[in-house]
Amino acid sequence: MVFNPLDLDYRRVIQLVVIIGGYIIVRQRFVAYMKTKSLDEKLEKDKAIKTRKLIQRPEDLPSDPISVSEMSWGWGKPTRKKMKTQEKLLEERIREAAEKTQGGDFTADNDDDIADLLIE
């Protein structure tokens, strides 16, 4: 028997629409459910691995709460600490450069700053 689309009555069309639409909806829900289920399983597995590592090596656990808060992600304390250290380094280098230029024996003929680059 050959399928002829003109032989479809309205009941067959509605049945096909319901079946195909139901399949699409159920498939999307199932895929979303499986994603969350696999993610939950992965999180549980990772948590178990971390727990085992902490049991095997308890020295990796930070002892003071300050270091825990410093290790947390964000734009807070770690960034401010880095900026303070960078500011200190920059001030030291500026001070050293100022001392070099105000050292008294700075002349145009003085080659002390490029002595290592000169070929003898």
C-alpha cells in the first residue's frame, strides 16, 4: 500500500500532530532531566574525591579563616593586596631613579648606567 497524503482525514492529522508534538515535548524534558541528573552525579563524585583528598592530606586544609577568605574569588582583598604591593614596588623604583639622577655625579659624559652595554 502506498501512502497518499490526500487520503488523510482530520482525525489522522490531529493524531499525527499530537504524537509528534508529544514526542518533541517529552524528549526536551527528558534531555533536560538527564542533564541535571548527570550534573548532580558529577558534583557528588567531585565532592567525594575532594573529601578523600582531605582525609589523605589534612595539611591542605587552611587552618585560619583569614586565608580562606583571601583565597575566595572576587575583586576584594586579593586585588587590593596585589595593588598595594605593586604601588610599593613602583614607589621604590621611582625613589631609586630619583636618587640616581640626583646623586651629584650625573653628567652627560657619565657612562655608568650603560657600562655593561659598551664594547671595550
